[in-house]
Amino acid sequence: MRQLKLLSRLIVAASVLVSVNAVADQAAVMPMKTLPVNIKSVVPVAVPLAPLTAAQKGQIDQEIRAYLMANPEILIEISQQLQAKQQQAVIDKANKVIPANASLLAHDAMSPVAGNALGPVAVVEFFDYQCPHCKTMVPALDALILANKNVRIVYKEMPIFGPESEFASRAALAANKQAKYQAFHRALMKTTGRLTDQQILDIAKSVGLDVNKMQAVMNSPEISKELQSTGQLTQQLGLPGTPGFVILTDTAGKVVFRFIPGQTTQALLQQAVTEVVAPVAVKTMPAKTI
């Protein structure tokens, strides 16, 4: 922040200096006027600065470039500040729409669950099977389930990495109808690199799924509706990518939640779970992300 202020001051100072020099140059060729006798009665008048010439603008550009070349770390600070601002905008938007969508988030019958199926605390995960950050979250979610008997993980298929991701999501939702979602989900999450349709079918077979039955319902209206519903929900939340988490309780019609847009840690997920069970004063304050 100190460097940003310094850069801002540098730009202003350079602009003023060039403009003042321009005014001085103009004043040098202007005829002198007789000052009034009572100088104290003169009302100060702002002197408009002349527009910068191309040469003067070039001089300022050189000064700024020289400063940035000497202090390249300021570019990182600017980038971080922009990311923080963008993330806060996402959080602010989500905080406005989560309460009205609590039922769809936590109690959608088409969304697979893990942990305590009747647990009052829903940890809703938006993910893609080709998202590397989503895959790193699997151990954290497993540990969260073990540490909290009141938690259920609600899986929201969010296929954003192309047609293979959608194929995998459709297959996973179809696998849920054969009570094989968890086995299939975990096997997909262990893959590396780009998925192929054939690889997805091979994985389905390896975990004991009836692949023919799975394929028969993958493109059913029911599964299409679930993916469409999740897509609309992510748009309302303003979720920019995967993963994303909503941790909430809606006991007795009272919605308490935390929103985490992006990869996080088990510790921060646990903090969010603890806060929605025993809410702090600010009900919509999100847990921090990494």
C-alpha cells in the first residue's frame, strides 16, 4: 500500500511539475501588468494548467516506467489488490442470494451427499472433475466428515472444463442412481490430466457400475435439469470457478452461512462449520480463502 501511494504521488507530482513548467514558460512571454495598490484585496484566482504536450506526456511515461523497473514488486501488490477486490465483489453478491436459495443448496434431492445424510450442517461443494484444485480438497473434506458427525457434504456438479467434464458429471449423477456415486466420484478425482469419454466409462466399469444402465440415463431430462439448475445457481452466486463452498444451517427457517469462493483449507472449513453452528455476531462474514 505504501508503494501504491508513492507511485500515485509520483504520477501527480510529475504531472504538476510538467504543467507548472508549461505555465512558467507561458508567463515568461506574457507582458507584465501593474499590480493593484491594495494587494490584500485581490481575490486569488486559480490558474488553469495548459494541456500536456506529447513530449511532456512522454516524459511522465518515462518517469513511471523507470520507477516500476526499479520497484517491480509493486506490480505484484497491484495484482493482489485487484484479486482481493474481485473476490470481495463475489462474496458480496453471494451473500445477497444465498439465504433465498438455502433449500436448493442444502436439500436438493438430486444432489449426492456424503457424511451424515441427516446432518444439520451442509457443506456444499461446487466442483469439476478436471479441476486440480478440487482434487486437492478431497482429503480436507474427508477429514471434515470424520471430525464432525453433524456434517453432510452436498456435491454440486459444475462442469466448466469442457464436454468431457459434462460427460463425467452426467455419468456421476447417473451412478448415484445405482448407489455407486462415492466410489465413482473418488475414482474420477484420482485421475490426472485431461479426461476422455472412454476413460470415464472404463472407470465406471472398474467400480462396479452397470455401464449400459448408466449411459441410458446420463442424458435424461432429470439429470439435464439438475445440471441446468446448478448452472443457474452458480450464476446467481457469481461463482467465478471451481471449487466453491457454501457452509450453512437452516434450522427453524433461520439461515446461517459462510461462503468460500475458491480453494481453501480443512482448518478454514472447520472454522466455518463451527461458526454456523454457534454463529458469531456478523452472520454473513465469510471464512478467508488461501
